[in-house]
Amino acid sequence: MKNLTKTLLGALAIAGGFAGNAVAQDAAAPAPDFVLSGVASVQSDYRFRGISQNSKEASPEATLTLTGPDGFYVSAWSAKTNWGGNNPSFELDLYGGKHFDLGGTDLNLVAYYYSYPDFKAGTGPQASYYETQVQLTHAFGPLTVMVQGAMSPSWSLGGGNGWYTSGTATYALTDWLSLSGTVGHQWVDKAPSDYTHYDLGGTATWHSWSLDARYVASDIGKVACAGFWMATPNACSGGFVATLNYNIADLLK
């Protein structure tokens, strides 16, 4: 999943929501073969692996997910972006995969394509790229832990091979409030150095709404940030990020 909110909402759903829904469906009626769900969001600063993708400005975002039988799903996600000079102006990600139940542990295999349709590259390398992701999620009572690994054969803008790993822990304090944190590490062949990012915050939910607030940071210096990771030197510095989500469980109803 692209941003922190998607990752955390996914972990919480696996920990509690899927199980609860399964019980209700078993008692009432068989689950439908296909479910179309959506999320509309506004994020004060769209961060990807610790780096601001929208010049530290607010970004509207939207997700559509079609879930099929046997754990298969496909999704589309979009957000406003600005890497410098409003180029690109938006991101459109297409991804799909399958969930496997490994005795109470969820294995999620994902094929993920990051695209920037209006990126002005000229004769240079393209911004869009592909990544394979593997996620393992397990709930230990109120604590949910997710570990992720990802590999790109051709990183954005001709960066070469890219590798990524992260761990996320989410603790449910109540049925509406949770605390969570992520630590991740990114390697790219042509980057001046690899880097580590982290975040810590909380998520409150009310009916279909959720509000997430957290501190996000990385160990990338300003020179390396502007020289490789982003066009602006302050995109990699720490800051607080708030995200408001509205979740629609079934758009086909």
C-alpha cells in the first residue's frame, strides 16, 4: 500500500475487521463474490517512505478496491503531487494481489505500479516504475505486527534496482483508538546512500471516518534529498502529518 494510512488501515482490518465481518456474514448470508470499496482522503502532507511528495502541502487522495473470491483484489489509488514546479501534478497507482491465510498470519503478495501520467521527462528517464511487494501480518491480541519487503528492477528516474523493508506495529487501545509506528529502510542502486525513515502516531475512528495524526521523519540530509530523492531540500525533513479518511465498505450496495 502507498502511504502510511493505507498500510495502517490494512493492518487494522486484518487484525479485527475481517474477522468480525466473517462472523457476521456466516450468521446472516454468504459473502458476495465481489466487493467494491472506496476511501476518500485528505492528507496534510503526502509522504512516501518518509519523503514529502507534494512540497509539504495538502493532498487529496482516493482509493478504489475490487475484492474478489479467494483473497484476490485489484486497486487504483491517486493523489496530488508536486516534486518541484508542479511536475508531476498527480500520481496514479495500479496494484493487485492475493491474500493467503498461513494459520492466522496473513500473507499478501502485491504487484504494484507507480505511475505519474503527466510527468514531463523530455528525453530523460521516466518517473513511473514497478515494484513487487510481500507483506506478512499477524495479530497478537490487541497488537498487530506487519513486516514488508519490496523490490523494483528499475527504480524511478533511472535509479537502478531498488530494495525496501519495513516493520509496522499497531496497538488497539480501544475499539476506536490505536497507536502505531513504522520503521523502514530504502536502498536504490544510484542513490548517494541508503536511508531509514520512521513515524509514530495514532488513529481514531468513528463510523466510516478515521483521523490519523503522526510525526514522520527520515535520516536523509538536505544535500542528498535535493540531489537525488526530491527536487526540494526540505522534502526529507521531519514533520507532523494529519490524514482524514472516509471509508465506503461496499459501493455496489
